[in-house]
Amino acid sequence: MEFAELILTPKLDGVLLYDQLSDRPIDGTLCITGHHLILSTRKEGAQELWLLHQNIDLVERKPNIVNNILEGGTIILKCKDLRIIALKIASPQEYFNISNSIEQLSNLEETRMLYPFFYIPMYNILEDGYSLYRPEQEFGKLLANGDEWRLTTVNSSYQVCPTYGARLVVARSITDEQIIQSAAFRDGGRFPVLSYRHANGAVMLRSAQPLAAPGVTKRCRADEAILNAVLGRSKKGFIFDTWAKGKSSTTETDQHYSQWKKVTRPIGQFSSVSALLDSFIKLMEACNDVQCSSDKWLTRLELSGWLGFVLNALNAACVVAQCLDQEGSPVLVHGGKGLDTTLVVTSLVQIILNPDSRTIRGLQALIDREWLQGGYPFSTRHKHSCYTPTNQRRKSSSATFLLFLDCVYQLYAQFPCSFEYDHRLLVTMFEHSYFSQYGTFLGDCERDRVQLKVTTRTTSLWSHLNRPEVVKSLLNPLYEPNPAVIWPSVAPISIVLWSELYTRWSIDQSQLKINFGHIQALVSREKDLRSRVIKLRRQLADLQREYQIVRSEKNGNDSEELHHHHHRHAEMDDPGDDGDEESVSSDALGSKVRSR
């Protein structure tokens, strides 16, 4: 298929663009390419619209019919970055041509036809983002010791677990045969693998739940061995189930996992991951209704249930973090297939406990390790977003990754000085996970990306973000490195709406940007003043040293002069043997004897 076949009208003048935040439409020329929708105008100060087709979630048509005659119409584009754009076209034929082209180009099924495979960066790539965060680098210190952990390639052909990576870190005492047996016991073959090792030695594993299908054995000694291998000195471990109670939730039997305590912390009472997207849809419906009264707004916000999911996720992560940090006990986190709520919790635990995860590169490493190598199906989950009606989207669509990013935003909001990055990096991650010129989030797992040859045919998002000029734009001006664990408040009143994302297209954010600019200016001014203070202190110290040297030299000269003066004076006053002066001596009893 050629893109030209889908583009019936490549260029059209006199198109009106309506934006949510603009009172007046923009009159310009609309161009359609294989991957972009471009609207440009000759007016000064007016910005061009460059919209990736992949960003479009839904195309709505509103034909303009006058006296039963079609006179063009309006095409409403609802995008995955949450904005809503309207294009008004006067010509009936062009209206149909353009709306059909946009709909087809925004729903390409062939991944190799997407923009990342055609994008050529116009800058020098300083480092290959695809090779930055491999398991051997991420767990290098543990593997270097060689005592407890090893790197296994048992899944090199992706047959043991299709959604895991080719290289995995497992306990050294566990054989590849035991791994294969454990994979057969777990849903989707997702056997327990190392997710994180805390500073005190306590480890966190993640996996899928045990299979509950008829005929499947309810016991797996190899699986028990994998868990018991990480107990170490701890007499007990914890198994956290992040899925809802019910038929869809299965867990390990107490009899066979006697040293492991079961804890249930469901993020939500839902039977399908699509329930998260349903909640997100209701949230955005409320955020886009700017005419809504305050009472109705609060009611709709509550009924969406979104902030409740955020609260539950943070609460579950805090409990797991406490077991690792305060109990020093190992933890296995699972839930359902281990692809959604499990990854939300294991990722948040690391941000709470590990200060490295609060840096820009640390967040990249975390997302790469837990979500990309962990097999989160980005292409499937993000095929549709909150504007696609329920009857038009797949049940496998979800907003799990967004839930994680929202939780990170909550942590950032409560600890604004402990994160090297701010909300801008989180928004960037959100957008690129749905549509991008980079290949990082393509496919559903590592196996898909290998088949697509993503690492050789596309550019990594990390290569882009780590460029000095880009990193600079994502830095939090208030950042002060904090090596401590951050314990967030999980009281409902502490959870806030992420307005920088959810309402950025419906409510003017210009004042927030101005305030942020003031903060950056103040912090920059403070840094300059600190530098001047340090420089002045160094100058003062240098002057003090010079003063001491000069003073020492002067005292030395004065001392020599005084010694010389005293010597001369002594020669002048020495009575010698003249016998003209009285001499005084003492006898043995101390009485003075005067003689002449």
C-alpha cells in the first residue's frame, strides 16, 4: 500500500481551524502527508499545526446541510494528547476526501508504516538509547558479585515467556529447568523475576498469578524454590496481589508457600484492564466541560473513579515499600497476567525507595526495565484512548501507563524538590507512549521489537531526551538531591488533579507558565548569587593568606630589628671590670650583699 492511495486531496486552501483555547479560527492551507496533517498560514505570530496521524484518536464528521444541500462540513479531531481540533471545509467533495483520508491514515494496522520507520533525526546521536538500560548494565553490581544472582538466557527465543526479554536476572541457585517449570505454572509464562534489590538487601520480584485453568496442577515445586531462594535471613516473605478479588484472581496456596504471607491490595474492583480506560474517559468528559458548575464538576470527578485508582496504587506501593525498607523482607508482586497493575506497583515502589529513579536517566531506566523489557503491551493498550467510544475500541485497550505517570506526578507534587525532572518529562512520556517519531514504545514486547528491527530501523526516544539542550528543558529548577526514602501521604485530601495534563487544552495555562518562568529566574538568580558568594569567599581566603604572609614577614623583620637594637644597647650599658657600678649578689640564705 502506498500513502498516495489514501490521500485524495493532498492540499486545500481556505480551511478554518478551531482550537479549544482560541476564540477566533485560523484561516490557512491544509496539507496531508503520509504521516502528518499540516495547517499553515501566512499571518504573523500564528503557529503552524503539525499533527501526527497516529495522534488522532477519533474522527467525527459534522456535515453542513442547507436546504437539503451539502455545503461542506466540520471535521472534529479528538487526539490522544487530549486536545480537540475542528477543521471547517466549505467544499462538499473535499470535506469527504479529507475526512476519509484522515480516518484511514490514523488507523494504519501495519506497524512498519508508522512514522518512526520514516523519521530521520536532524541531529547527531550522541548515544544509542536502545543499548543504555540492558539487564547486564542495570543489575551490573549484583551480577558482578557472582554469589546470589545470574543472567539467564533460557528465554532467548521467547518460548518460555513470550512477553519477557531474552535476558533475565534470577537467583543463582535456580536452574533453567526450574524456570521452565515455573513458567508453565504462571499465567502467560511470567515466572518470578528480579525487579528491584533494596539497599538493605531485601528484593522485590514480580510475576503473573498462578494459572487457574482446569487440569493445571495447583502446585509447582520449582516455583516454590524460586521464591524460597530469595528469603535469605528473613523468616518470611510477602506475596502482594494487586488484582481484584473474585474468579479472575488466583494466588498461591498457603500450604505450599508457608513462609510467605498473602496480602491483597487491589488497585480497583474491575475484571478487565479496559475499566481503567472507562474511568479515564469519564475524567476527560468532566475536564472538557468548562461550563460545568462546581458542584457538578466535583460529582463527575468523583464518579469517574480515576483519583481513587491513583490513591489505591500509591497505597499498595507504600505497603510494599514498607515491607522492603522497614521489615527487610522479600516481596513478590503479582496481579492478573502481571502486565498492568503489577508494573504500576513495582515501578512506584522504586521511585519511593530509590533516589536514582527520581532522576531523568533513572526514570528512563525504570520505564525501560519494568515496562518495555517487562512486556507491557504498549501498541495494544494505546491503540485507542479516551475519545474512542467503547463499542469502537478493543477490550485490551487501557490507561495503565498513564495511571503510573499520574502517581509519579502525585509524588512529585508532594516532594517537589526531590525530583530532577518535573511534570514536563511526565507529559512527554505520556505523549510518546501513544504517538511518536521514535521507536521506543513500538510493539507489545521485546520479541515484537526484535521482529520489527526497531533498534536498527528507528531512533530511540532516550537518544533524543538525553541531548544536553533537551535535558535542560526538562530539569526541575527546585531539585536538591535527596538520598532518603520519600513516604507520600495517601490521605484522599492529598491527591490532586494533574491539571498540567488533563486541562491544558481546555483551561489557559499561560499564567502557570509565567509563574514557572519566574521560579526558574529566581532559582537561576540564586545560583548566580551563590557562585558570587563562593568566588568572594575564595578571594577573601586568598587575601587573608596574603595578609598572614605579609604580617609574618613584617613580624620577622621587626623581631630581627629589635634583637639588633637590644644587642647594641647591651654593649653600651655593659659595666665590664670598671667597678664603678654596684653589683648585687645573694648569699646562701638569700640575704642581699651589696659591694662596691
